[in-house]
Amino acid sequence: NVRVLLATLGLNIPLIVSERSDPFLAQPGRLWRWLAKVTYPLATRITVFTAHAAKYYPASLQQKIRVIPNPVVVADEKAQLQKDTYRLVAVGRLEYVKGFDLLLRAFALVRQEFPAATLTVWGEGSQRRTLEALRDELGLTAQVFFPGITKDIRKALTQADIFVQTSRWEGFGNALCEAMSVGLPVISTNCSGPQEIIRDGRDGVLVPVERVDALAHAILDLGRDFAKRQTLAANALEITNRFALTEIMRQWEALITEITD
């Protein structure tokens, strides 16, 4: 965003910049934060995913802010929940921000009650070796899998029973929405994106960030209550209406029309 704003300086071209992370917690470094502070006022509009993210910007920029979430497309396949299986799945870059170290520690607690439970984490990143070492240290080598990247994540999601997102911060939560769109019961940390996606207790469960005990408790609670898993999963499918592609595209079209008319 900073580079584009600088490159188009003086060209009189309407420009929309899009903030993709949580600006309160993202860590681009002091220089980039300063450059954003200087250049973002040059943008015609600034889009963010959530109302929470919009509050980051000063009053002088609020008239330029528009909240437009990502769309969620209806999935062709749906998860077939099994009463007596406990297949957990997570999706994301293997980086500190995604909190998979927290998930591994919580899963170690979960296995004390559900020894047959498994966890599959889809994604790739710089923390792979660190996470694999932690998995082995916790005695989870045979139960936790890091298969890497898949081109068909929706199919992978349909083969699970519970989706867990443990991000320390999250701009929106695309993987979370994909899991809900296939009818999975979901658990997520209560960071900025997920807190505006999940309706806690209705179509998912929110837990405090960095709380391994609360995360383990939420997973165990769903593991013990198949009826609750079914109810959350059924309500989760409403995500495709709440963030329908047609509605999100209408918002983008209105924004573009607004700045070009």
C-alpha cells in the first residue's frame, strides 16, 4: 500500500488501499508504520475487514474507511460428522501469529481424555521444524500431522470433525469461514477477525487468545457433546448467506462507483 501510494503521487488517480491484517497487532516494523501514517491520508478510500480494525485509524481518516469483509462461497461438499471420531483440523501458515504451538499444548491435554483423537494442521511456514519438535516433545508424533499444502482444502476440511483456529491475531479468517461453509463446528481465539465472524455459542465457540487451558476446555466440551457439535455445524452453514459473494461484490461495486463518478 505504501509503495503504491508513493508511486501514484501526483497522478490524480483514485486509489483504494486495503488493510489485510489487524492494524492494532500487525508488526510491520517502525519504519513501515511511520510510512503508513504519512501515506494513508493520500488514499481515496481505505478498506478493512472488520469494524474493530476501522477503530485503529484517527478521526481524520474515518470518512475514508469502509468495512468490507471477504466473501464466502457455498461449498459443494459438506462435512459428515461422526459421533465417535475426534478428528481435529487446523489451517494456516506455520508462523508464530497462527498460534499452532498453543494448539499442540491444548491437544496434549485433550488426548488425556480422548486418546484416539488426531490433529491435522494444513499449511507451510518457517516454524515447521519448531512445531514438529514440540509435537514430538509432547509425545504426539503418532497423532499430529503436518501434511503441508493442499490445493483442495475444502475436501480436507470435510474429512474432519472439529476445526480449530488459534491465531494470536487475524485480519479476517478465511480458513475459519471455509470450515464453517462445509458445516464444521468451529473453535477460534477471540481476536479481531473471528469475533465478527463467529456468533459465540450459536455457530462456533470463541476462546481467549493465548489461553491453552480455555482452548483445551472448549475442545473437550465439543468432544463430549455430539448434539452440540451438530447444532453448531448446522448454524455455521449460514456463513454463506451472511458473507454471500453477491453482497460483498455489491459493496465493492458501490465503493468503486462512489470514487469514480
